[in-house]
Amino acid sequence: MQTLMSYVDTNLIFDNSYARLPEGFYTRLRPEPVMRPELIVFNSSLAEQLGFGKNLPDTHTLSQIFSGNSLMRGADSLAVVYAGHQFGHFVPQLGDGRAILLGEVIGLSGKRFDIQLKGSGKTPYSRRSDGRSALGPVLREYIISEAMHALGVPTTRALAAVSTGESVLREKCLPGAILTRVAHGHIRVGNFEYFAARQQFDSLRILADYSIHRFFPELATRPDRYTKFIEKVGELQSYLVSRWMGVGFIHGVMNTDNFSVSGETIDYGPCAFMNVYHPDTVFSSIDYNGRYSYRNQAYIALWNMARFAESLMPLIHENADTAKAIAGEAILSFSEKYQSFWLKTFRKKLGLELEVPEDDTLIKDFLAILEHKRLDFTNSFRSLNEIIEKGISIAEFGEWQYVWKQRAALEKASPIQLVSRLKASNPAVIPRNQQVEAVIEAAYQGKFSLFHEMIKSIQNPYCDIEGFEFYNNLVALDDRNYRTFCGT
């Protein structure tokens, strides 16, 4: 095993702003080396956006970098501390228990990105964890996060996956792997809860001002910047959850430590896409009461926003009652914004652009049909284009489809335009649960061809692509009893 850390020169421009915050925000440390790292996949298109350039290091060097055996010159690796409400219960100290933030790079667009290793060994925040990750959860996050990006949903990205040549012990021994994750930021509601709970208000203010300057610089000089910060995060999260709902995605573990202030989907653990539509669908193996079901996601986002607002109250006003009232006002708009985004998302899924008051009923009636008939969520919306394109009727949709066509006539759009809208808003391909499981099972046998095929299939999810028929409009399965695990 490699013991001396080597450094690799790249074209990346590092500017590690979080590492310049006080040391109480993190622990500076290096990833634990692994025995025999091998590169499984490298996201060259994302790497180009980050500034790697076209002359990439060779495969061996990439495997060393993205296993943590070597560091890119300019990186300043650290594990971040935070707290969080997990399934509604407050845990005063969590943190990056199996992740290392390598640093921040300025990409070709001038935007800032975090680069983080996940599964890179123990940290001071690992608690009883080994700090490692099994191969299956790494491939799951790579697949689903890249699928979400292709679907147009704000998300962290996957840059690389590396096998470690070592085993991790879960229910049984499994091959280990490390994921490299890219995000606009890894700051979570739990970061603010950590300092608020300790009444470390100077640190809380430093974190809030840093986050505002980084994500919402237009607020930096405003005297009401902390309440506006709450409103901005609420707007991003209301949009994000509306997009989850539109693609049938269930996060599975919407704890406040998995709730990013940059408005990105983060921490793909027990997540999955719903097949047969049922609003109470839950995929997490530990969500016994359905707290994070499909139906509850907007409510939980609002609940998390309330915890965020509570954390910032000491900065809003010195009088606790006044601070509470102001913070409460700051989150009041969340539900209204969410409803607006939800309506816009589902209007588009019905090929509609005009705002008509009856649309809310039209959408909910269609979802009620899907639930009653136990129809596939993705396939049902995708099939609407056939009603227009082929001039057919779909028996399961009954009278609803005629009401929908009358409503669509108000758009003054040609049939070709309407079909184009429908296809652009309803994917033909999502990572189906049985497909993801097949990919993981094959990978545990040392076979990665299915994984690479799935990555290709999800890159253009709104197109019916020849050669990927296996992934297009798969026969619906009722997977309400399907369970996923967080991988720690």
C-alpha cells in the first residue's frame, strides 16, 4: 500500500475558499490510500468543463488521483463538520464521515466547483463507520446523478468511479470503490445547525456571510441579507423538489444534512425513480413510517427550511421573538413558490404553456387515474404524444384524454408542436430500479459492460434512441416493495 502522498500536476485552477475559513469548520486531512485502484469510469465531458483540458493524465494516474492515493497539486483536502436532523431527530455532530473535499476549482465558465471523494476513508466524523463505500452505492450514485443532470434536474455530478482492490464489510464482504463528486457547493442546512446549536454565533455569521458571498453575491451588502438568504434557498429548493416530482424521483433521505443551500440534489443513498405511480411510495430501507415518501417531499423541504430559518435567527435580530417572526415570514413564500413550480412542471408534461386555472384539476385527475389503474408514471406521460401523433385513444385514460385535448386546443399549437413539447418534457429513459440492480449485480461479478451501456442510454433521456430499446418505455413494475440502502 502506498504510504507517501504524491502530487500530480493538472490544468485545474484551484481556489480553496472553504479551507480559508477558521479550522473549527473542518479537519484538514488526506484520504486514506488504497491497495489496487483501478479506474472504472471517467466523465471526460465534465472534466473538460472543470478545466482538465484535452491532454488528460493516463488511466493509471487518473486511478491514483481519484482513489486518493495521489493529490492534484493545488488541492487542500479536508473533511467538513456539520450537524443535522435525521428522520426528524437532531444529531448535534455529524460531518463528512466517509468523504474528503479535495478543493474548489474555477471551471472554464468561471463558476466554482467543489471536488469531493466519497468512500475515501475514516475521518474524525466517521463515528462507527469505516469511511469506505461498497461498489454498488458508488455505481448507483454515478448512474442516478448523471441521469438527473441529463433530465435537467439540479444535481451534484459524478466525475469518476474507481475500484479500490479492497473489500468492505457490510452484511457481507463486498468490493470497495470511491466516487468523485462535483458540486457547486457542499454546504448544507446542517452546517448552520452545527454552530447555532453550540451558540457559536460568530462562526454562524462567518458561515452565513461566506455562503451568501459564494452563492448569492447580490445579497452581500444588504442589511436584510440573512432573511433574503432564507428566501433564496427556499426558492431553489421549491424548484428542485418540483423537478423531482416531475420525473418521479424519490430522494429517500431528506435529512437537513442532505439539504444543500446551493439547491442541488445531494447524497444519493436510498434513492430511486418510481415506476408504477403511487404517492406513498418509499424506497429507503429505514424509512419505516414513510416520512420521505414521494407525496411528502415538498412538506419535508418546507420542514427543513424551517430548521434553516431557526438556525439563522440569532443573526436576524437580537430579540428572539422578533427574530422568530421575521424568520417565519421568510419561509412563508415557500409553499406558494413550490405550487407555482409544480404547476409549471406538470403543465409542461401535458404539453401546455398557457396558465389556465383549471390546470391544477386536470393534472391531479390524471395522477388519480395513474394511481387507481396502477399505471407507470414515466410511460403514461410519454404515451400522451401518441394520442396526438397517431390519433389513437388510450383506454386506461378514459374521458380524461378528451378533456385534455380540449384544453390543449387553447394553446393554438399545431399537432407537431404539441408532440414536440410532450417529448421534450417526458423522458423515454430513466434508470429503472431493476436495471440498476442488474448493473450492480454484474459489477459485483467483475462485469462492467451493463454499467457503461446504461451510462450511454441515460445521456439523451428525452429521445428514443436506436440500440437502447431495453431502456426505453420498459414494461411497468409495481416496485413499492423495492428497497434501497444508504451504503455506509
